[in-house]
Amino acid sequence: MSVSPATAAPASAPAAPRRRAWGWAAIAGFLVVVGAAGAALSGIGGWAQRDALDPDGAGPEGTRALAELLREGGVEVTVVRERAAALDALDARPSTLVTADSPLLSDDSLTELFSGATDVVLIDPRARAVDLLLPGATAGGYGTGETVEPGCALGDAQRSGAVVPGRLLTPPAGSTADACYPDGDGYGLLSSARGSGRVSILDARGVLTNEVLTEDGNAALGMNLLGRLPHVVWYVPGDGDADFSPDATLGELTPGWVTPVLALLALTAAAAALARRRLGPLVVERLPVTVRLTETMEGRARLYARGRDHGHAADALRMGATTRWAQLLGLGTAAGAHDVADAVAGILGLPREGVRGVLVDRTPQTDAELMQISDALRDIESALEAATRSNGHDT
């Protein structure tokens, strides 16, 4: 029994809705992947890995070696991982607070910690904490990687000697703070008196970590800055110290870049949907499309010739000729242009120097010379094809 076209059409009708559904699913999946990748990269780039600058970390990015040096020098080092414990330790006696800026803590929490310490050493300077410690100061780019002398009047830096600064800092305008280790437009260390104590800011990643502590004056600088008082409270913020309010909105809990990115993704999806609706689905083309090597070579040669680049135009023609001649002669892919030219000269009975000149040596300077080489290549190839056909016929 035959089936008419009108009867067969409904069977294929659901295909178009299915394709549209798959298209929307693909767009949604792409947006999710982009958002997740952006969040992951932002987290990786914005904050350190888990054990970086950790006084108990024995890896290259840890600072255990400096903590042990301080203990051997008679300084008591108390490592705390809770904010309440850090405040209690600071209240007990005059102490040096060593800590890094953390996204877990609010401005008020950081200010409370800074206020409770006699000395403060900020070892991971971010713009927020730098401004809280030394209003008006900023954290900018990074040093050139060169060793730099102290270049300031701070005794601790002068006794330590040269170091390689990491992230650079800029003191407030008109400030009396000591700005040490100048590198370009910034400094590797800022230090300022505060009441009976002192605040110091430096990027410890390239100076105080286990990996680089023995280089230059790094160890001395760490001992001098952190060991001014007999007690150090080394605070590493933990997850329990997060200052998130239970009533906080998603916008308050996420970085500022999230909302613009989501808006951009929504606009992109809307534009894709509009384009798909107005322009229709993409036209399917059968692939792959095969293009002969000779066509690509000759096309490239014409482009070079049009640009008056006779040398490259000749090279493009010669590369194609070398490949084709080697195939005709049954030579391997490792055969060079001189080997191919010599083989062709032997088969055709032509002077070796003449064939080499056409295939390798002659450099055209004018359109006429380029045409001569092109014609010669074509003539030799025609003769070679005839010779190989004749040899094949004879055998």
C-alpha cells in the first residue's frame, strides 16, 4: 500500500520542535558553564589557595619556616584560626597581629582585630585592608622581579638589606609613613607608627614563604618586622568567622561583578533567540569539503603576486610543485627540494643546475621573472607526467 506525501508529513513534524528544544538546552548549558567557570576563575585569582601563608604550612607557599625561626629567637607564636580566640590572645598582653585580608571578614571585624593589637603586620595586602590600616594607602601592581635596596629610614629594613618586592603599595599623600623598597611607582613595604605600636604592610608571598625565605634579606626582614614584641598572634581566618547575615540577599553575598555578568548573559541569550527567530536555523552543509593542494598553493601564490611579494609567490608555487613531483617519482616525504630537482633532471635529461634554479635557487624580482619561473615549473611538470606515464606504459 502506498503512502501519499500528505499522509507522511505529520510523522516528521515533531522534528522541528525537538531541534528548537535542543537549541535552547544548549544555550542554557553554555550559560551555566560560562557562569561557573567565571566564578571558579574569580575565586582562584582573587584569593589564595588553602595553605598559602599558613604558619603551619610546610609547602612552598606556607610560612612555617618563619614561624619556627621566631620561636627559636625567643618569640612566642600563637596560631589561631578563630576570630574570638585571636581577640582573646590580643587582649591578654601586648602582641603583634599577623594576618591577611580575608573575604570572610567584614570591615568592622578587621578593624576590631587591628585595634586590639599593639603591632599589626598585614602579609597579604588587598585594597580594603590596606586602606583600613593606613587610610589613603593603596595596593597596586607588582614589582619588576629585581632585587631592591631598602631606600628608607626604617631601621628594620636597613638591617635586613635588599629583597625582591611582590605586590607594590602607594602611601597616602603627605603621609609620614616609611615607604621602603622602591620599585617603579610603588613600594614593597609601608610602615607607620600607630600609638605605642606600629603597622607594617608587605606582600609576604615573594618574601616570607618557605620557598624564598633564605634568599636575599628575606629572613631578616621577617624576623625584624614580626619579632619586635615577645608575642605574636598569627591569625588565619576560618569558615566559622564569616560575617554573613542570615537575612543577606544573594546580591550582598556575591562579588560585585556577578550582577553585570548575569545581565550580560541574559542579553546574549535574548540576542541569540532573536537572531534564531529572524534568520531561521543554520543551513546544514555536508562536510568535510575537499580542496586540492594545488588549488590552495596557486591561490596563495596569486595573493603574494598581487601584493608584489615575488619571493613568497615563487615559494608557494615551488612548494606545490615539489610535493607533486615527489609523488610522481615515488619519493618519500623526507625528500628535500634539491633531491627532487636532481631526480627530475635525471629522468628528463635536463641540466641539474637549471632544474635546481627553477625549483629552488632563482629569486624573482619582477612580475616577468615570476611568470618565467611559473611557466618553467608547468613545462617541467608536463614533461615529467609524460615521462612517468610512458615509463608506466612501457613496463
